[in-house]
Amino acid sequence: MKINRQKLDIALARKCMTMNDLKTEFSMVTLTRLRNDRDYTPSTKTVGRLANALDVDPADLVEEGA
């Protein structure tokens, strides 16, 4: 499953956070790949942790049909 960057940005905005604020829970490599690598497919665990950190449902971050 791929993360929809626009949905990620919206979730970050709702929490008044930046990607930098997530570096306590994720490595900079993971955060950079989430933001910049169009072919990056994070593990389900990573998607779950990201959704948990942003207080959203994992389905709210995933691309439609992915």
C-alpha cells in the first residue's frame, strides 16, 4: 500500500505537525522516503505507526485502490 502524500499533509496539518516532528518515532530515512520516493511502499506496520502518531485511521492515509 502506498501513502497518499496529500492525505498525509492534511493529517499533519490537523495535528499542527511537520514531518520533522515525527522523527522521534521514525528514522529520517523512512520519513524522507515517505515524502519523496513515489515508488516507496511502506510496511503495514509503518502505516499503522504513522496513523497512530497522527491519530487517524490507516485507511485515511492510503491511496485509493492501493
